Amino acid sequence: MSILVPISHGELLDKITILRIKAKRIDDREKVVNVIRELSLLEAIWRRSVQPSTELSTEEREYLSTMTNRCCRSMRSASSRPTARGQPP
């Protein structure tokens, strides 16, 4: 059973990115099959929702760059915080 839910392009790219990572890292064959099935469906939706052109790559690169920068800032911030005992990690 499928449920149709409106989401932004960013949310769709986020889900696709997570599924791509899972597809590379999961060792369980059955789970990988399910991940790839969902990934294929979402990538098809992405291709239909955005006109195929260099803009797709540009938009995807910009989004991924933004997310990477956020993650790096978050990781740097977390590593500079003192631990519960007041000592750096």
C-alpha cells in the first residue's frame, strides 16, 4: 500500500541521499533489495519532478553541499564542547 505525501525537493533529495548511503553500507541482501526498490522509485519521482538538464546536477550539488557544510559545522561544534566533566572530548 502506498501513501502519497507532498514533500519539498529538499526532503526528496534528503531521502534519496540516505537510501544511497544505506544501499552501500547494508550487508543484508534482503534489506538491500528493499532499499534499492525504494531508491529506484524515489529517483524516478525526482526525474519526473525536475526537468532533466544541468540544473538537476546543480540543484543536487548545491543541496548536498549545504547539508555537508551543516554536518561539518555541527561536528566541529560538538567536538569543541566540553564533556560532562568539563574536559574536552
